[in-house]
Amino acid sequence: MDEIRDFLRSRSVANLTIVIINVAVFLILSCFGDTENADFMAAHGASYTPYIVQDGKYYLLITSMFLHFGLSHLFNNMVVLIFMGDILEKKLGKIRYLLIYFGGGIAGNCLSVYMDIKRAEFPVSAGASGAIFGIAGLLLCIVLLSKGHFEEITLDDISGRKFVLMIVLSVFQGYTSMGVDNSAHIGGLIMGFLLCMILSIGVKQSEDDYLTYD
């Protein structure tokens, strides 16, 4: 218990709060129904394009970011978020981190809605992966601007090239797997990259310096 308490205390506040909310929402919904049932999830805040476009339930673009289809879906997203998000929040601060997180998640859901309409297919969608890909998009932008130097904001020996490869493999896996909302991933990734440039996160001081943060 002491190890868990120390681990939680070392986490960044905003990111840890997001993780706790995701877990709490999952546990509460699990008490009332099947989180792997599309109808149940659509009735409790998941993204469903007809509800958003025809009924004007635009809040689903946000609520769906806190819902997950089953324990493995939740676990996979939260493991990535609790480490990657923690690193980024410590470098950017709470406000900019939350802007990146929600910006990526909402952009991912918007692109997902657009592609649903274009394909005339309307699956129920949920999960934090669009927001997580927003974080990844920002980090990718930093990697490219710093010419591959990524050591300042990673753990252990994760280099810039390895991180770029990890993103490519994640996107590829999504397109080769069933039931993955790839549009949300791509939308989040692009928005994170754009927000990095818009917010001018990272200022190179010399040709040999890494990006620094205020």
C-alpha cells in the first residue's frame, strides 16, 4: 500500500485526475450494465453520430472520452496515459496539458463523426485514445523539431526514432485490427501536432540544443 500511495503522490495532478475519472466512470457503468454492449454505451455517453448530428448532442464528443468498452480497453489506455501524460504535464503545466488532451480528444471524435457520415456507417465509439494520440502528436512534433532528440521528456532510453516508430506501429495496428476507431486516432494525432506549433511549445536555443520548456 505504501508503494501505491507513493506512486500516486508522484503523479501529476491533472493527468492523475483524468485517469481516476476514467476508472470511476467504468466502475459505475459496470454496476448497471455491460460496458461492451454498444446500445448500453450509446445510452450512457458514448459517441454515436446520429445522436450528435441529428439530435444535437454535441456533449457526446467529450463524454465519450471517459467511456471504455471493457476492462482491457480501459487498462490499455490508462497504462499509456498515466505515464505519457504525466511526463507531458510536468513539462507543460496543467493548463496547456489539458488543452492538448481535450483538443486531441475532441478533434479525434469530430473526424470520426465526419468519416461516419462519409461512409454512411454509424458505429458506437468511445475511449480516451483520441486524446492520447493528441499527446503523442505533440510529442511527435517535438521530436521532429528537435531533430530526433527526445531524451529530455522520456523515460530510460526511449529515443526520438523509437518514439516515431512506436506511433507508426500504433496507427498500423489500428488499421489492421477490427473495431478500432482509426479516425479518432488520426484526428487526435494531427491536432496534437498542430497545437504544438500553434502554442509554440519548445524553443530551440541553438542548433545543438534540445527543446526547452517554460
